[in-house]
Amino acid sequence: MGPAGERDAAHREERDVDDATSADRAGARGRPPHRCDVTVIVPTRNERANVAEMVRQLGEALAGRRAEILFVDDSEDGTPDEVERIAADAPLPVRVVHRPAGHRTGGLGGAVVAGLRAAAADVCVVMDGDLQHPPALVPALVDRHARGDSDAVVASRYIGGGDSAGLGTTLRFGVSRAATLVTKAMFPLRLHGTSDPMTGFFLVDRSRVDLEALRPSGFKILLELLVRGDLRVAEVPMRFGERREGDSKATMRQGVTFLAHLARLRFGKMSAFALIGAVGAVANIAIVWLLTTLGMGYIWAAIIAAETTIIANFLLAERFVFADMRGRAASLRRRFLASFTFNNAEAAIRIPVLAFLVETWAISSVLGTAITLAVAFVARFVFHSLVVYAPRRPREPGTETAGQRIIRVIDEEAMKPGEL
């Protein structure tokens, strides 16, 4: 038997043997290779049309490396059979774990966790099966991890060289960016330095992850890994491609699942900020009501109420919401100035909007105040989490601060020789 026949026989043998690490929960077909440095985990749901091209491109990208492809499939379209067919002539080992109906806990995130359990290597690359994540980028993720200073490497759409054009519409891009900002605001320490925590394309060192602690739900498994773990993160830029075959799995239901998961992960900080904001809103409305009842114009009443609650809310948030972040943030004076400036800028926008609602829509000033405060809440929380309490970047010895640099330039200009 020649080399090709031996390879075919080996593949047939792999397809006939169940993987003992996951056969108890799902039908796992194919044996992991004896030696493997990288496992590429591809969760799929009705992606049969993309399997052949995915394997071909990964084979080219990983040529010369000891790697395997592990599909974790939740399909009803015969994707596992297609994976087995392609595996027979694949340039590197290919396995499939099929999760039958009733065993698909956690959705796509649960499929990734199942893949992490069944992977032959600790270095695992997770990517979608629709080819929007470029397989050619996998070696860059692996090589970046090989430097030894990271436990996870994120393929980011939002750093230099990255591109999110594959999202398609402006609406989808806007929703993606808004979700990223809100998520980073809710976990400003865990996600500090991670520009794209919502991506589905990343590398993770399985040995650094407590799989038992994960509670995946929906699409955003990277967020789960970063929030529940203490991983050192690096990034490489990614150009997010357009879908080739099949249909997008992003639905309104998935959006609701994401929001519910986000709330479970970070219920504490945002809820405390919301409670303080609610108390401030009630106080704001009460001040407006009291002052207008006493005969003051509603514009002046709104200004006084805004300034009073801005200061009170900062002091309460400082004590009860962001106390764990103060040590790594800027000084108290800078935090207050940043908060006070932003909130006044927000009020300068909000109060004209309030005037428009009252004068044009003929609603009461109290109701208008309530509406505009509700809209401002999210903007305030995002700004305070990402800016006011952002961790300070350590300054290299001998480098100048921005203030020192300005003073030096002014001094140099003032002392230059010149003519009167």
C-alpha cells in the first residue's frame, strides 16, 4: 500500500473510532492526532456548503505545522457527513463532534466549550465556519501567542489594519460598535486594552482557562472567557470578510440572549450606577418641580437641578460604584473635573432638547426631564467607566507628561534668540 492508500486507511480508521473525551455527550467522530500543537475549533450550524473551502484554506495556512481542525456541529443539514467526506483527503487531521438536538447547551458558546474539552492541543484557535474570519490569519495568532506574553490573542476589527466591512450595513456596524462600547464600560478593568471583546475569532491557551467556571450563553464566548478569567491579552488586526454561503445566525433573539448574558456577567456595577442615577433623577425632577412651583422658569430650574445632581452623583458613584477602580485611575481632582465637564456638556445638550420637547411637543417639563435623563444614563455610564476611571498607563522612566512637554515647548520658544 502506497502513502496515499495508507493515508486513506488512516482516515477511515479515524472516522470509525469515537473520541472518548466527548462521546458520552455527543457523537464525536475521528481520533485526535498523536502530536498536535494547535487545534482550530470551528463551531458550525448548517454550514455544509462552507466546509470544503474552510478545510482547504486552513490546510494552506497551517502547512508545515502540527495542527488539527475540530468542527463542533449543531446542524440539521448533514454537515457532519460533509466533514467526514472532506476529511478523507484533507491535508491535516479533521474531526467532528456533532451535538444532537437536546444536547446543545449554551448555543454557539457551549459548542466552543465542548471543542475546548475535546481539543488535542492546549493552544486553541476559535473561528466561525462561514469564512468571514480569514483562515490565513490563523498563523499570525499562533505566532503572536508564541512570544510567551499572552494567554489569549484576539483578532480585532477595530485596531490599525483591521476592518469590519463584512458586517455589511451601517446599522449592523453601529449595533456592533455600540455593543462593544457598552460591554467595555461594564467591564473596564477586565477588558482594558481589548478593542474587540465581541469577536468570534481568537486564540486561547486552554491550560489557562477554568472550563468548569464557564457559563456560556449565545454567541459571545470570548467575553465569557475574558470576564471569568484573568487572561493576558494581545491583539492582531483582522479584516472581517463577507459571508460566502449560508445565512447569518445573528437574530433579534440572539441580541436578547446577549443582553441577558451581559447582565448576568456584570449585574453589580451597572445596577449600582443605575440606582444612583435613579436617585439623582428623582432628585432632579423634585428640584425642577419645587423651583417651578415657586415661580422660577423651567430652564433655570433645570440648570440648578442638573448642577446639584451632577456633584451628588459623582460623590455617590465615587464611593459605591467605582471604589475598586480609584487606585488605578487618575487623581481625585482629575476624576472630578472630567466627570463635571462631561456631565455639564451632556446637560448643555440635554436642556435644549428638553426645551424642544416642552415647546414643540407640548409635554410637561417634568416628563421632558425624565425622558432626557433616561437617554443620558447610558452615555454617562460609558464615559465614566472608559474615561474617568480608566487605568493610568505607567509612564516610562525619563518620559515627559503632557503638561511637562507643553511647559518645555513654551520655555524653548520663549528663550529662542530673536529680533524685536
